[in-house]
Amino acid sequence: MAKSNADRSAKAAAKRKERGEEEIRLHCLTGTRQALAELMAWSGIEEQGEAITLMIHHLHGLGPGGALPLLTPPPHKYVIPENVSRKLKLAFDREALRINHDE
């Protein structure tokens, strides 16, 4: 008699538990997903889990000196758009005039 889906699932779950396998979930934005897709295409890897696992092991293999620079987030730079800058300048000038007028 063939095994049921429940039997196969139970066997797979037992095997994962025996091996110490643990699920890691990754929620990411479009840019991160696109970067992962490109990395996978460049290397010919089809499974996301395989690509992420390989990246973790290769990064770990670099040791602290090699891995830490790659794990440092890039500085977030915010550039105030010109139209916002202009409006802030106008508001500042108006407020300065008001304060001078009140004195």
C-alpha cells in the first residue's frame, strides 16, 4: 500500500528534526529580491535556499576580517530635493522677517 501524504510529511519532518534542520524565513523588499535573483542567475543556482546557504558559508569562510566589511550596512544618505529646500528657505526667510518685524 502506498504511503499517504501525511505519512510522507511526518517522515520528512522526523528526518529534519533528526538532522537538526531549522527553517529560517527571510522577508525582503523588491531590491533585495532582485539582487538575489541576479546572483542566482550569475551562478546558475535555481534554489533560493541553496544560494543563501552558499552565501552564508562563503561569507563565514572569509573570517571576521573579510566578512565584517561586507556586513556593514551602507550609510544612508538623504538628499533634500531642490523644491523642498526652496520651500524651507522661503519659510525660514518669512519667519526671520516676522521676528524682525515684531521686535
